[in-house]
Amino acid sequence: MSDKSQMIQNDVSFETFKQQVLDDYKLCHISRQASLTGRKEVLTGKAKFGIFGDGKELAQIALAKAFQNGDFRAGYYRDQTFMFAIGALTVQQYFAQLYANTQDDADPSSHGRLMNGHFSTKLLDHDGQWKNLMAQKNSSADISPTAGQMPRLLGLAYASKFYRHNKDLQTEAFQKFSATGNEVAFGTIGDASTSEGLFWETINAAGVLQVPMAISVWDDGYGISVSQKYQTTKQSI
């Protein structure tokens, strides 16, 4: 390659990188404004209840960059930026859930049946047939009990290992569900919820079973309204 060609290639790479940085910053800003606006809607009585993900934008964008088609998320209600970043949620859909819009396209996560910040992706198409889960980024449906996502996270990770070590499942019939077990289960949890038994049992079992699982602990410093020092030894997980 000539020096000129190398310079052109470097310029293109730099421009691509620069645009990615700007796009990431824009998404962080949009997500932060969605949190602030959503909280105002709750405090002024336009929405009944709201939980938001402000303060976690950058970490979630970084996490999303490692998340690939076929991977699964089992997380909790602060993950809006992550869902925006993987293309599984729009700002309009986020607010549709805040207002409990029951229309399918408005709130694809739950059709208004779950409180806001509870995300999911569809596993079935409109005909009730399995979608190709290896061609999309997947999220299991969030649940309200804190740390309740942890056993499901373990199950999703164990499924990948099961597919990987079971040759009978590495056939065309199962290609919609696993790429020979190369999927990773990503989990998120707040630091206060790590005090619960479900968290510890899941971590222990993941180590024993040696499953492909990655966990992000969002450091809130509080558990609902109580300082972390009253919940976790040494004040930090």
C-alpha cells in the first residue's frame, strides 16, 4: 500500500471513529433527557410511577458494544440506555410504557402490562412462530422482585453450555436458538440487590457450572432510599 493510500485509509478510520464517538455522546444525552423528562412526568402526576437509568449511560453503551446477535440479557429497570444502544427500544416506546400504552407497536416490551423500565424482546412472530433468535439481540422480560433476574440469567447461560456440549442439538432444527453454544448471557443488577441470596446463589452456581455469563453491577450507592453502608459489608460489593 502506498503512503497516500495509507493516509486515506487512516483518515477514513478516524472519521468513522469520530462519528461513533459523537453518536455515542448523542445517545447518552438523549437517554439522560428521557430520564429527566420521565421523572418530571411522574412528579407532576402525568405518569403513575417511574424508575429511570440516569447516571449509567456511558457504562451501558460500553456494555452494548460487546453484546452480539444471539446473546441474551437478564437485567433490571435501569437499563434503558443499553436497550437504546442495541436497537431494541426507541425513546417513543420507552415513554409509551411509562404511560401504559396497550398497543403492540407502541410498547413491544409488554403492551402496557409492566411498569416502566421493564424491557424485553419478542421471541415469537405475529403468527406465533419462533423467530430466529440468532439474528437478533435478545432480552428476557424483566420482573419486579429485585435480584429475581439472577436465576434466569444463570439458566440462559447454562443453556448456551448445554447446546455447546450436546451434539444432538447442533443441528439445523436448533439453529434459531443457538449458534452451537457461543451465546453469552449478560446480567445487570443494582449494588443493593447483591445483598440478596439469589445473587449469591447464582454467582456460586455460575462458578461451579462454568457458564458463559457476564454481570454488570450498577453502583447506585443506595438501596431504594437507604445508604449502601446499611446493606453491604465494607459498603461496596
